[in-house]
Amino acid sequence: MFLFFAGHAHDADKAYFKIHKEADNVVVFAEFPWSIRKVLDNIKTENSTDQNLQIRLLNYIKKNIILENNEGDRFPIVNIEFLKNRNEGHHSTVNYKIFFKGDRLFKVTNTIMCDYFKNQQNYHELSNVSHPKITNAENTYFIINQNNSNIGFKYYLSIILVLFIIISIFLRRKLFFRQ
């Protein structure tokens, strides 16, 4: 997990997300670079207090991170937690835990900061996928292939089973011809 967050420590145009299922929720651990503050400051409101900064962040996340099931139903955000004093990740980052209500996650759309940085890249780590999924201004979403999540395990298990059968047949024949 550390290696996932180890690169590009100070890149203003990279954000990192870990997505996993928890009961009837999907939890997203979001690591925003320091530049998220600059993005939020560009969203004009009447009052620029810290409270309004949190409201702007919530509205920005609701607009730019969209989770859907295979019927196209959006998962509503039920809670956002600010994560303090995390020792993992990069310096000068802001970390949040975002709870979405829903299951059967199928599609993730993430355009966080894509409208402010032309080279913005959002990296997503999923528990069933070996490499991160990346969204940017040109590729704003990815589909989670739920049917093939265990295909690698099934493939290797079937190879081992076939090899076991072949070796068993070979050993039986060898023992049979010895007698």
C-alpha cells in the first residue's frame, strides 16, 4: 500500500483514491494534493470561512466523484471524514474518507481538478484490481468488471488441477508397467 502512495510526492496535478466495499457502503480514501485548496478558492461564495471551504469541498466532491451501479443509479454521499495526522501518503496533502451509500459498484467517474489542471491524473486503487485505474480530462471514468474479478485465481487453479491429473496418470502408468 505504501508503494502506491510513494511516487509523485509534490505533484499538484495528481490525486490518489483507494476504493473498497464496506457493508452497504463504498468507502473512498481520497488523498488530494495541496492544490485542492487553490481549486476550492476559485469556487466563489459569499463568505470564505473555513466552514464554507468545507461546504465547497463537499459540493465539489459531489459534482466530480460519481459512483454508479450497472443500472446507472448514483450512490449518494452519506459522510465525509477529514483524516488527521496520517503518516502514509505524501507531504502537503489533504486526506478524506468518503462514504457512499450503495453496492454493486459498476462505474466510477472522477473529474476532480480536471477542470483546473490540463494534465490532472486521478489514480484509483481497487481491492480486486492489480494496477491502478487512472482518470483524467480525456478519460473521465472507468468500468469495474465484476464478472472477471477472480478470473486469474480460477485460471491458475485450473492449471494446477490439470497438471495434478497429468502427473497422477503418468505416475500410475509408470507404476503399472513396473509390475
